[in-house]
Amino acid sequence: MQIKANKRLFPQEENGKNLSLAQMKIFEKQDYLMVDIRDSVVFQTGNIPGSINIPFPKEAAKLYEIPQDKPVIVCCQKGEISSEIVELLIDAQYEAYNLTDGFCGWLKDQVQCEKK
């Protein structure tokens, strides 16, 4: 049974768009699910707080076990592979978005924030 998202991050026609970190920060963390598709060892060395790890391609089938009750933001190292995963999720009727610069962009932002 598929559950449709109650609250969309963006209008239906923008499903699949690339999100910048600034756009993601507009939303409350409880409004979306962050899925990090990097290898589990890499994920354990550093990740975006609140994200869940579904390593791709090793555990790709688990992507379709993600609940559909909220939008999904997909993250990889640099935002390249995650854009392909977003397309797969959209095909499976998810509301999904790609974090443009991935974990590296998020980490760079954190370092800049600490310098201020």
C-alpha cells in the first residue's frame, strides 16, 4: 500500500528538481526524509544529521521500502549519482529531490559557518 505525501515541498511539476542547500534549509527536518546513498563506511565517517543510509547499489532494493508519507531528499557525495536515484524514485511515485552538491556541499557549508 502506497501512502502519498501529505505536504509537498514544491508543486507537483517540480518533482525531481535539484535542491541547493539553501533551499533545503527553508524546510523543517520533519517535513522530509534525507536519504544518503553513499557506502555505509563512508556514511559512518560523516553524514548530514537526521539522514538515513541506504548504500547504492549494494542495498538498492531498500530504496523502495522508504515510506511515501513525506518527500525524500537524496544525497550522495557530490550530487551526481543521487540525481539518478531521484529519477528511479519518481518512477516509483515518490516525491523526491536531489541535494545538488551532496554531502561535500553540506560539509563545506558547515565549515564556512564555523569560521563566521
